[in-house]
Amino acid sequence: MQVRGFLLLLALILVTAASEAGKNKKEKTKKDGSKCEDWSWGPCVPNSKDCGLGYREGTCKDESKKLKCKIPCNWKKKFGADCKYKFESWGGCSAQTGLKTRSGILKKALYNAQCEETVYVTKPCSSKIKLKSKAKKGKGKD
């Protein structure tokens, strides 16, 4: 009888522990207990310099939050890290300016960022002339 009581007690403890673990998992998926749905987010502000790890602040009515964010160091800072664009191929080189140009169309605006629909970027034309050279194969012996 004592073994049966011990097993019943052990089963009860396991069921209780499993249900508590399930509650904790559900609580973690809640969004910080906030009922506000109309959050307004600011830009990602790096902790140091102009790229890397940082944070963005959000406000909704009387509430405010900070979220971690990251600005890649090779990112085009002119457009902001929250504006994602799909770019065309580079155009031809302008002999007058010595620049190539291409345009990008807005693909995604993260955190309701204010982004331009179309952006244009330029870069200097390559000063090197690329020649396709073919290696000569199998020079025959005379």
C-alpha cells in the first residue's frame, strides 16, 4: 500500500510541475502585458558611433518601451536602417559627371518609418577598363 501511495504522490507532483511549466511558457508569449495596439516607434539609435547595437523607443498613449535593435555598419545611412529598398542594376557611366546611377523602390518600411517611395544613388565610375583576357592553352611543342 505504501508503494502505491508513493507512486500516486509522485504522479501528482509531476502533473503539477508540468502544468506550472505550461503556464510560464504562455506568460512569456504575452506582449509585456500591454493592451495598447497602436505603438509609434522611433528610429534605431546606436549606442556608440553611427552603427552597431542600439535601441528604439516606442510610445502608445501613456506607455513607453525600448527595444533592442541593430544598424549594420555597411548600411546606407542616407535611407535609414528601417527603410528597405529593391534596387535596379547600375546604369551606364555618365561622361559629364563620371558617375553611375541607379534607383531603388521601397520594399518595406519597418516600425512605420517615414521612407521615400523611390531613392536614387550614385557612385563613381570605375577608372579601370576591364578587359577579358583569355589564357592561351596548350602551347604546342615545335
